[in-house]
Amino acid sequence: MYKLSRKIQKKRATMTKTISFVNQKGGVGKTTSVINIAACLAEQNASVLIIDMDPQGNTTQVYSNITDDDDSIYNLLVNNTNNTSINSLKKSTYINNVDLLPSNVLLSSAELDLANKENRESILKNVLKNNQKDCSKYDYILVDCQPSLGLLTINSIMASDYIMVPLHADIFSLTGLDLLTQTLSKLQTIFESNTTILGFFFTQVNKKETLFNEAYELCSETYPKELFKSCITTSTSIDQANATGQSVIHLSPQANPSNDYRELTIELMKKA
């Protein structure tokens, strides 16, 4: 039901796609979306590397049991040496074809640690470039960003081919889109970034609510090419999955959000 055509599968095999999940507003479903889209990509036999660039480390908590004493993405960003590589730091997860570059508490200080470094906005981009052999093993690299437009998020955007933006159906999320698109435009101008917006998608949706339908219509009129058709239905199954450290795809594979994420993933793969 959710299988790709051969044409899209052939397109997928050409190059690793790096996608950052970005929204300066918290609680909109960035981490949940990264976790579940990775699981859906794995269902499509795609190989995925997740990079947890959020100091809160929620994605890491779901996919790994590392401690704050273990190495993390911080080592690649701040303490990078020739002996440190993506391959040496990545962790396997409970899902076949999904690996993780974890976060830990040290990442909280990374923005200060990076502030005086040369080309500080492009450090993650250079890390991926210097580890191209390791990265080329993956069809997709998904980056979970913190809820801000600080230096860590700027690094994530600069290192990405695309960004995806999860949204709530409220005026604050839609207003924040203007700031995000302005930031991306500045990056494209100042740093000659080629990162583009893959799309926006609504999360925690009740399609019967007037507010959602009004927000969807407004976003569709303003960003007709960027808005994904798929929306993620609100459900206690997502809360249960997060509480038990699983993707909803695995805990409740037939739940509405699971099927929503599968449909969203198919849209993603068609566009990228």
C-alpha cells in the first residue's frame, strides 16, 4: 500500500539526501517526526543516519542508551580530530538500516564553544564533507534540530540539501514561518547556501477543527508548492510511543499517525 514505484526507487539511489527538521518553536513534533520518518524510510529499505543536534537529546533517548560520558556529535563539532569519524561515533538502533549520531549534555555548550571558530556556520557541513565515505552509505541523513535559530540550527541548515518544517495549526507557527524563510534567504545570500525548503507539514491535527482547516488553507495559499498534503493526526498512540522509547510505527503500526507518517514519507521520497 505504501510502496514506492521503481522510478522513485531508482531516483533515491543516486545520492545521499540530507534533511534538517527545523522550527524555532518547540513542541511542534520535530523529534517525533524524525524518529518516525526514519522508521518509515527503513520500511522502504532506505538506509538512514539520524544526527541529533538538539542538546535535549530526545531522539538519542529513543534510539540509544548512551550516557553523558559517551562520545557524541559534540566530539565531531568541537573536539574534532583525525581519529574521530562518523563511523567511529555512530550507534546502531533497534531498527535495521537506521543509525544514530547521538547528542549528550555537552552539546548544550557547543554554541559557545563554536562561537570563535573559523567558518563557524559551516562546521557540520565540513564534518559531513570530510566524512563523505561514511555518509555515502546512507540514502538519507535526517537532522533533528533544537527549537531555536541559533548556531547549531544554522549549522544544520547549512549542511543540508533540504529543510522540513513541522507546524501546529496556530497563528504563532504560521507567523514563525516568515522568520524561518527570511533566515534561509539570508543564508542563501550571505553564504551562498543551496539549502531549499522541501516542505511544511502539520502535526497533532484534528481535521474536524475549524482552526486547522483555516490554517491549512492559509498555508496552502501562501506556500502552495511547499505544503505537504499529508498531515499527522493527533493521537495518544504518539504519546505512548514517546513514553516507551519507541516509534509509533513500531508500537502501533496500524494507528492513524503511523499511516500518516508513511504517507508523508512517500511524499518526501518523491520530492527528494
